[in-house]
Amino acid sequence: MTHVITRSCCNDAACVEVCPVDCIRPRPGDPGFGSAETLYIDPSTCIDCGACADVCPVGAIVTDRGLDDEGRTGLALAQSWFAQAPVAPGPDRRPVRSAPRTRGGLRVAVVGTGPSGFYAVQELLERTAGDVQVSLLDRLPVPGGLVRYGVAPDHGATKGFGDGMERLLRRPQVRLHLNVEVGAHVSAAELLDGHDAVVHAVGAAGERRLGIPGEDLPGSHPARDLVAWYNGHPDLDGRDFALDTERAVVIGNGNVALDVARILVSDPADLATTDLALPALQTLRRSRIREVHVVGRRDPARAAFSTPELLGLDRVRGVQVLVPGGEAVSGPTTGFADGARSGIVAGFAGRVPDPARRRIVLRFGRAPREILGGDAVRAVRFGTPDGGVEDVECGLVLRAVGYRGTPVAGLPFDHARAAVPHEAGRVLTGPGGRVVPGHYVTGWIKRGPSGVIGTNRTCAGETVGSLLADHAAGRLTEPAPSAADDLDRLLRARRPERVGLEGWRAIDRAERLGGRPAGAPRRKIVTIDGLIAAAGAGAGDG
């Protein structure tokens, strides 16, 4: 018997660390680990102990007993991967954890509660044997970052990552300060005054632009806005999207593009049992969209979406995935994932459209030239491989070409990279400049918007390693003994609407209770005022 990685793997690699027979590949340190779209369990050497399933933060590992279609596909992919690229057992490549510090207690502020912030706190607790006090801040009244507001509602297992975060928040070394914005309610310099170091894990809040005419026509939106809207982000409070057209076009072919296409054509009855925001659900129930074209520049083998997400697209109830025959051809493939994507797309080609089903049409080799329309979007003009153009009529355009970092208050910023300049996580005055003592970065604001949830673990490990080395070498300024109380007094005065752990737990209970009538895991509160009201007496507990 064996275990199988199904659904989307987060590449956390905790499973690699606990496997007693070293049968999970690729491992940290293996060629291609950083760019791997998923990990694989070798069915020929797995001893079915279940240790990997116990530690998987997104519940993606199951036993092979009674596999469904998704599980059988995952098993077949693992068998193919190991048949093509067998890897003999080698030296232990688990991430190296530094020894606990030798210089007294440590106080660190971590700004941002998404995956990068979570892993930074986890690394600090593990690598100091818990001899650390962490102030964890977020500008929103709820933690989670992109796990709460970026993961598609129908990916409930991935959202289960938040369960691990909840356990971390309850650790006595962690003090939670939500609804506090660094730069508005407290400066980065003031945070450093009260801590040995500050780790900035704020993500990438901006959008990449296409740079083509018509990009800002009514009906053309960044895909990130739609994602935030259907996930109930308070920044989109009061925003709605006109879904009164039969065809939408998504420009880009990464996982976000597949997410928004899938949500737009999914049956609202199925979405009602997820944590999709109620205002979005009501709009989707009135939607006229029957077809979504997902259009990218590259061929199928070099598309940015992952194999598990591509396979999942074909399992949406009542939806047919189509590919024009001439666009399913890829150039030479250079790796297992490229070949897998190419083969799956080729299998979609040649299908006869079923008029009774909604459709997702995958398009390849098309470069956006212009969004056409007068008062609103009416089509997108694409350049084709033969030098011609093709106009795809539509009433809605979603631009899924990536996120972009934005400047962080109080820190230098590299506008060319759209990230904070750094060396191994240490903030620099500029690219190649001097170290800014006490300030560190991790996650997208450090490396740019790339990777999956688990990529942040390696990223945070490097940053925390630099922080602990600096602390051990005496390069950090120790805060005053009263620093913790001083920060509390400052935040109480400047931000009485601050939400602490008890406030978050009250919000969490209210949302979970709100989802019960529909059989949903939670029904998100989508306004700042509503979240503060739900926090109640716990709003200022710090």
C-alpha cells in the first residue's frame, strides 16, 4: 500500500522531513525542488506509515485505499514521475535548523499574517526553542492573508492551512495585533524601537499591467480584484462585477486564471457550500456567463498553470473543457511537468462542444494587442503565431498576468524588481547597498510574486537564519525592558479598534456559525465594521 499526493500540493516539504524511508521527491536541495509544481510519493518504496499525511498542512495526502478519480490520477502521475526520473536514496536533505540562540530572550515583530508571516513565526519558535516573544501584526481585522483572500473557495483543503495558523496564534509567545497598519498607526521605526528586529511579510498587493490600449475600459478588471471580491476581502466592500454577458476572457494562463474561470462557470449551488462571500454568490446566481476563454501567449507545455490545477478543471460539474485543435500542439518538452501538461491539453483537443454544458476554452499562442470597445468591453484582439490577429468577442475581461509588489512604508524599495532590496532577507538601502539594521523581509515582498504556499517556508527559513545570526553576533539593538507595555499603550491610544486573539476567535465563531445553514465551512463577514462588531469585547485585547 502507498500514500498519494492529490489536489494541489503546497510544497511545504514537511512530509519530506518525517518520511522514514525517504520516498518523497523532489526534496529540498534536489534539482528542480524550487520550481516543482508538486511533490511525488514513490509507490514502490512507501511503507504506508501515514507520517506524511499527519503533517501535510493542506490535507493533500491520502492512502491509496479506495481512491477516487483524482486520487487515481495522482497515483498515475507519481508512477510516471519515478519511472522517468528515478532517484536513488541519498543523503539527508532536510532543511537545516540552526541551534537555539545563546544571547538571552528575543523580541521580534512580524508584519503580515499570510503564509510568509506564518512560516516566519514558526521558524522563530522552532529555532529558538520557544525563547522568543513575537508581535504579529496585520492591517486587516482577520489573519490569513492570501490563504483567506487568495485561495479559491472550492479549494477547501488548501484553506485548511489556516488550521495550523490558528494553533500558532494560541502559542503564549505570540501576541496578535490585527486591524493595525504599519505606516498609518505605527511606523516601522517605532516597531523596531520595541523589538530586536522586524520581519516584513506583507506580500504583493499591486497588479501587473498589460500595457495595451483599452486596458481600463469598463468591463476590464484585474483578476486579483475578482479573486478578492469572491473571497470577501473588505477592500472590495460595495464592489460588484457585471456578469451579464455570455462570454468572458481571462488573459493569462497561470493558476489564478484557471481559478477565476472555474468560479465563473461553476454551479452556484455547489459554491454555496464553500466559504465564497455571500454578495459574490448572489451575483453569480444571476450570472449569464456560459463560456470563458483562458488565453495565454505560451504553448501548453510552457503554460504557467500546474498539472493538478489543469486536471481539476476537467472535474467541475456541468462544465466542459475545450481546446482548439491547432492550439494544443507544444514545442519540445524539457521536463516531466511540461510533458504532463502538454499531454493533458492534447486530450482536451478535438472534443465536440456540448451545448447543454458551460465551457472553459483554453487558448494558446495568443498575445493580447488591444481591448476593443467604446463605453464598455466588446472584444479582445490577440496576435496569432502566423502574424495575424484574432478578435474574441466578450463582455468581460479579467487580466490574470500577475501580482506586483508595492512600496512598504519606512523601507527602501526596488521599483525595477517591485520588491524590497535585500541580501538573504536583510533589508538593504538599495540594490547592492548597505544593510538596514534590524529590518528583514520574507515572502513576495522579498522575492517577488512567485511560488506556492510552501515556497514561503524555505524563504522564511533563510530570513530567520539571517536574523538569528545577526542577533548572535550582537548586530541587533536590544529593546528597552518596558517595550512590550510601551507598544500596547501606543496601540491603545492610536488604534482603539485593534483586534487581538480573543477578538479574532469571536469573528471566527460568528463566521462558522453563519455558514452552518448552507453547509458551508464559514460565511465570511465582508466589511471592516462588521468584523469589528463581531470581534466585540475582544477587539482591544491585543
